[in-house]
Amino acid sequence: MAKARSPSLHATLSPSLAVETPPRLGDLRPGRRFESMNVPDLPQRQTLSFLMRRLREAGIQPRTQLGQNFLIDLNLLGLLAQTAELSPRDVVLEIGTGTGALTTLMAPQVAAVVTVELDPHLFRLAAEEIHGLANVRMLNLDALAGKHRFHPEVLQAVREALDVDPARRFKLVANLPYNVATPILTNLLALEAPPQSMTVTIQKEVADRIAARPGTKDYGALSVWVQSQCRVRWVRTMAPSVFWPRPKVSSAIVQIVLDEELRGRIPDRAFFHDFLRGLFLHRRKFLRSQLLTAARLLAPADRRDAVDKAVVDGLLASTDLCGEKRAEELDVTTLLALAEAVRARLAD
């Protein structure tokens, strides 16, 4: 996980969307303990010395190409779990089991954990550590079945755990591998029944994009997709030194909480998702050109030639927008209205 910059992120994004700054949590340097927070006992297996010894015994080297950077600050591991506000009715999805440190921390607090690990060597090591936890289901597979779709076996495992009791709640809590953080979050929000909350460590660069405000360099399709459905809380920025192997970038703990009222403003989420991808495809172009690209991509193949500049000018006029603006200047509410105008025009 990693990111960089931006004190301005800890501020209101729009009248209905905010990045919230939590109360000060004190000095969380390695070796310091949570004195006043209700944090469960921390597993001791995620220290640097333990990890190096355990992986050496198993003949495993961390695979940075798979985004394997282990969180070795036990205080921050506890903060990640504590921020998720876990309860006995939660079904938690964890992507990136690692050595099972977060898994074993969460399992006693929740109804069920579905944890997914791609690396077969780490999977076997974690299975030894997690052995005996009856409410943990381990899957050795890629959580994604392509860039835009979750693996059906992962979703099925979550559904089966949720179906045990209608009062159960779906949450994502994970130290997400760097290379899949964005598609994991994006695809979960595309589900009909997404997680109630997603509490994750991610690259600070990705966190910057998620929490960015209109008119900033980080504001784009990811910002709008998340903020159109959720409230974002920036919990903690983390230095590279709290991970092993040490990444080259900073990271952040971010909590993304589903807001059904916000989500209800999107009549067709699949269309809106594709609209955003097309609109922000060429960031430096003006809105008139960006909108032409997006509308043509969304139009049926046999009608794309009919989507011309005159159509785009009509769409801009109907939404009272200037074609010489750029998409990155428009707030979430404006983009929702523009997407609906395009959808209605293409349906004619």
C-alpha cells in the first residue's frame, strides 16, 4: 500500500461528501502500545524478526511483483482492525492473507472471515498459522477474474457466510496488495450488494485519488466512482518503514463507508462506471472532446457515427456546462447529471 501528499484531503469535498480526519490517536511508533483504545490483543507473528525467520524456514522470499509488503508495526495492524469496528455479526473479506496476522486478529471478533491469498507458498504458511480457527475460510486463488470482475468463488464464499443469518454485514478489511488495490475497490462497489465498509491499507497515491476534490490533479474517475457512493475517512498516513520489504512510497489506512442515500442517486451504476472511464480517458482535453469520446464509447456500435459534435453541444447546453471546461473541474453531482443526460440521449 502506498501514497503521497495532500493535507487538503482532510476537508469537505462537497456539501454531501467529506474526507473525515479522526481524533488524534497518539504516537504510534513501533514499540508503543495503545494505552486508551479498545484494541484486541495483537498477534506477535507479524514482527520483522518473526517474518524473516518464518519465511526463511519455509524457503519463501517476498514477491514484490505480487504486491507483497508485510505490515510489521503491530500498533498499525491493531489500528486497521480497530477502525473497521468489527462485531460478531460481521463477515469480513480479506484480500492478501500474507502470514495470517490480520486474519487471526479479526477471527475471534467476527462471524466469519473469507481470506484470499494468490501465492501458494504463502497460502500454505498461513494455513499453518490459522489452523484451528473454524470461522476462517481460506481461498488460494486470484481474487479478480480479470480487470473488471471478481472471482465468482470469492463472492460465493462471502454469500454463503452472509446467508447464515440475515443480520450479518459484509465488510472488507485488508492490507491490500499494491498491484490490485484499485480494481479490488472499484469492482466491489460495482456489486449489487457491496461491503458496508472497506477499511484498507493502500498506496498513498491511490488514497489521494480516492479522496481528491474537483480541480486537483488527483481528481478523476476513481474519485468520482467512490465518492458518488461512499464517505471516505483518511485514518492514517504510514511511512515505508512500517512495511517489509520496505516499499518506495508511503501508504495510508483509509475507511470507505457505503452511503445508500448517495448510491441511490445513480440509476444505472454500470453505465455511470463506463461513462466515467470514457470521460477521464484523455484528462487534458476539454470537456467537449472528452464527452464526445465517452458518448461514442457508450453508444451501440451501429449508432456511434450519429454521436457527433452537434449531439455533444446539445448535451452541454441541456446541463448548462461549458465545453471549454475539463471533466476534472466538475463535482460529483454535476457528473451524475451529465451521465444521465448522455444515457437519456443514447436511449432515444
